Amino acid sequence: MDDLELQSLVEKISIKSFGKLFQHKAYFNSRLRSTGGRYMLNTHHIEINKKYLEQLGFNELVGIIKHELCHYHLHIEGKGYQHRDIDFKKLLKEVEAPRFCSPLPEQVNRKAIKRVIIYICGNCGQTYQRKRMINTQRYVCGKCRGKLTKKKELTLS
């Protein structure tokens, strides 16, 4: 699917589900990472993350489009268009749009893998477990101010 097909799909969904025209642009944005789509307040355009179509399919894409169209139509009409607004929640239910999009499989897999890095003090032997790497040139042991060294890195799934 390319941007022209997406534009046509958004226009069809807007007429079918909302009974209103979508008069702005809808396009794929490959830079979106943590969201399925985005409604731009200034331009009224809708950006869609193409990964959701590729990994979760057409039905998920339609749900994301409906969600963004809820933002679009409510904002144009001057009603509450934010997630916390009653108008927004009511319109989501009417058009059967999801409040949040499903997580991508690659995001779920990334969260399942846990990384543990173990540091040890060269002076007193105190060990520290961290999820993120630390700069051993900058940080020292909190117990004796000794030099820290990376002992090992574990990946748990």
C-alpha cells in the first residue's frame, strides 16, 4: 500500500464511519516508532506508521485510521479531541475505534528480554546489578569510592 491508496482508504472510512469528508492529507511516516498514527493539529494531516500494516495487518490499520479520524473530526468541530475528553471517548465507542493500538511484535519481544549487567568494586568487592551500562570512568563504588569494573552481562528471557 502506498500513500495514494492510504489517502483513498482514509477518505472512504471517514465517509462510511463518520458521514463526513476528510479534506486533508493522510500518509505513511516511517519515523514513527512508538505509536500507530498521529493527527497533526496545525496542518490537520494524519500520519500512519506503516509497520502496523506490515506486522499486524489491515484490520489494525483500519482501527488506527478510525482513531485518528476521531481526533480529526472533533478538532475541526471544536469539541474535545484529546484522549481524556468525554466527546472523544464517546465517538470512539460509536465508530468502534480502539482507544490504544496493539503493541508491535518487535516491541513485545524487546520487552521480554531482560539485560542485567554486574559491576564489582576492585577495592571492597561490593557488587552492583544494573539494567543499563554505566560509565566506569565517571562512577565509583558507593561504599568505599573504589574503582568499578564490569564483571559480566547476562541476558534473561
